[in-house]
Amino acid sequence: MTTFTLDDLSRIVAQRAAAPTSESYTAKLLSEGPAKAAKKLGEEAVEAALAAVQGDRQNLTAEAADVLYHLLVVLQGADIPLSDVMAELERRTAQSGLAEKAARKL
């Protein structure tokens, strides 16, 4: 059994971004500009947060998937590869979260 990864999703988003807008929701979303994709990301993040507060595991799972997808669409529109985000996460996790936050205040 293969495991579906964020890299897999990122590749799919890139492929669909290049498709005609009549055939791809991703392409249509990106064609409407960065504000549209960012708005959808924000909406999905709020829905995920509400599901978390309500303790709705099934809905939180679905909304988390929407958040990840829309985040990758926003990154695609900004021409920021997932590998850049993962490198930043790797850099941050080299130290404790509290130490990393304290370093940002300097």
C-alpha cells in the first residue's frame, strides 16, 4: 500500500493548475487571482477551527483536507514550492517551539 503525501497533493495541484479552467477547479480558482484562493483558504481554516472546537472529528478531518488543499493552491499561485515550506518547518523544528518563538521577537 502506498501512502498519499503532501508532495503527491502538491504535484496534483500543479498539474491541475495548468489545465483549462473549464476542466479544473484548481485552475479556475487560480485564474480568479490570489485574493480568491486566499479567501477560500481562510474560509476552510475557520470551518476546521469550528469543527475542532465542536469536537467533530469527522468534519475536522474533512475540513483539514480542504485547508491543506487550499493552502497548496495559494502556494502554487504565489510560486512557492512545498519544499520551501518544508525547509522552513525543518529549520524551526531544530529547536523547541518556545525557543523559536523567542528568537522571532529579537
